[in-house]
Amino acid sequence: MASILKSLSLIADPTRVRILVLLRQEELSVAELQEILTLPQSNISAQLAKLKSAGLVQDRRSGKNRLYSLEEPAAHERESHDHFLALLEAAAAELKESRKDHAALKVALRKRAQSAQAYFDALAGKFGRHYIPGRSWKALGETLLKLLPPLVIADLGAGEGTLSQLLAQRAEKVFAIDNSEKMVAYGAELAEKHGFKNLEFRLGDLENPPLDAESVDLAILSQALHHATHPLNALKAAHKILRPGGRIVILDLLSHHFEQARDLYADVWLGFTEAELGEMLQQAGFKAIETNLVHRESKSPHFQTVLAIAWK
């Protein structure tokens, strides 16, 4: 255990406070800390080295990983250690990031527990690498669409309506909402050309879609939320238009650092972490929230796609 004075100087840094609070709750690897804190690996490793040198953190080898936890105090240091922990919690209470860290920790621990997911990730990674006659993602997608019950669906941020047209094959009604007049006009023209009488395009904003309250069964935001000025408001608006028992489905980019996306794709937000999506959905009034990573692009900058599903 480091001296009290040295310990106090160490927790003057917000990042070290966040790390210590997390390690007090759970033994974590550098990769897990990086995911939770959304900080560079080099920064986290440097802070861990300082904390370990000061006697506040210990580590152990587990397979290919090194796991970090708080150093257990000797018996004669117990009282001073308890005082230090109280100061640590007080310091953490002043950091707005602490609550987000707690939510992100839950996501990281859930991922760790889902050992079977590794099998499916490996399987998905092999899909399409070897030719099997008749097998394709399109065929699987069309099959799953046929299993959907006839719902009233809002495709929020629909663009030209590619997804809307697929959904309209089975849905009772699809409302395709977009804030671009040209996109709406083009999508409506395609819908008419392909004979979709149950597909209606409307000009509107994600944060105030032109739909009645409690009028749809399913709200979908496919790569749209990161274009919203206020994502939480967009989710609250989706909650408003859903009927009781309705669902929201979000496909969006996992948080990344590819700044060029702002200019190249007019992205307002550089994706979201699973914890951020979960917290926003909860604040918007949703329940039974589930999030999962469902895709990682093989080419740089290796965008990843996160899926979030929740119920009203």
C-alpha cells in the first residue's frame, strides 16, 4: 500500500481515479479497460504502470492476458486503506464519467460471460469464404423477413428506402422518414415503380418524426442515429410513436476515432459504445435492452456495427 500522501497525489488525476474505481469492482485486462474508458491503450498502460509502482494495483497472468486489480493491503494497513477508498469514492463522485464507466463495466462483464459468442463470431467470420451452392446473406435475410408478423413499421432515417422496401414485402405498413427532400422523392418514386402500396415516404426529422403517438409496432434506425443532432431526443421521439409493447431496433457504428467520417459521410457522432446506447435507451424510457456487436469491417478503418434492441 502506498503512503497516504503519495496515494492522494495519484488520485489527483481523473483517469487514475476511474481506473481504481473500476478495479475495485472487478479484475480487468488492459483491453477491457480500454473498451470501458474509451481511451488509448498506451494511456491506460502508462497509468497502470504508475499505480502498480505505487503499490495500489497488482496484476497476474491469465492465459494471454494480464489482469489488474487493487492491491490487497497488509493487516496493519487496513485502516489507512479504508480511508483511502473513502477518498477515492468521493473523488469519483465528482467525475461525470463514473456513471458511464459503471454501465460500460456491465457490458464488458456480460461480454466476458458470453463464451459461446466466440464460437458464433468465428462461424460468422467464415461465412461466405467457402462456396456452397444456394447459400447467401441475401437468401438468409429474405427468409428472416418472411418470418416477420405483419407490423406497422417506422424506418427512421430511411434514406432512399432500401430497407423500407425489404420490410414492405411483409409489413402491414411501412413509414419511411427522412429529412432530405431528394431522398424522399427518390424513395417514393422507387416504391411506386415496384408497386409497394403499403410503403409511404414522409419528410421529417429523427427528433420529431411526422407520425402519431403510439401508432407503430416497430421503430428502426439503421445507421441513422449518428446523424442526429441530439440522439437521446431521437430515441425519446421513437418511444413516443411506439405502441405499448412495441420495439426499437438500432443498427449503428460502434464508437470509433475516424474523424474524416464527419466530412466524408456527414456524421455528427463518431458512433456509440454499447454502454452509451444502453444508457440512452434507458433514459428514453425503454426496457429489456440488449446490445451486441454484429459486424466488423475487414478494411481500414475497420468500422464495427452494434445492434441494440429494446421494448417499450
